[in-house]
Amino acid sequence: MICTLVLCTVSDPVAVLREVRRVLRPGGRCICIEHVAARAGLVAWVQWLLRRPWHWFFEGCQTDRPTERLLGEAGVRQVTCEAITVPKALVPIRTQIAAVCTR
């Protein structure tokens, strides 16, 4: 299963991830790419500052979600995340992860 730039928009990402876990076969994988909350610094501040207008203009997108932590809370057996910084992207979506979740 592939999930790209979805978990930032849904109202309950943990519920979505639990459903992903439910439908995956044992050993099945979900591969996702998501923009995530920056850990600190200017990007984190800009994400915080723009969170409400960004949410409104981009159909519910929340760029300041701790998606990596949420993947761990979903109950999948293994989560592997690789941090990605997209230097030419708009500041709020500059920090991203590529993750593989295994049931």
C-alpha cells in the first residue's frame, strides 16, 4: 500500500493508520511520504505561524503534525523512517519523511 501526503490532511491520522494496519496482510507494508513537523528552528516557527491559514487554504493540511510519532502509535510491527529536507519547497512543507510500516 502506498500513502502519499494524506496523513497531514485527515482529521484522525491514528485511526487511518490503524485501518491501514487492519487491512494489511501479515508482513504487508505501507510506504508513505509525508511532510511533518520540523523539530525546531525557523521552519518549526513558520509551521506554527502559518498552521491555521495553511489548513484553510490547503484543504485541512497540517504541516506541524508529529507524523513519525503517530506511525509508532498506530500499532504496526515495524516503522522505518528517513528524514527528507526539500530545500526548494515552501518552508512549511520543507521537512518530510519517507516511511515504511510493516504489519
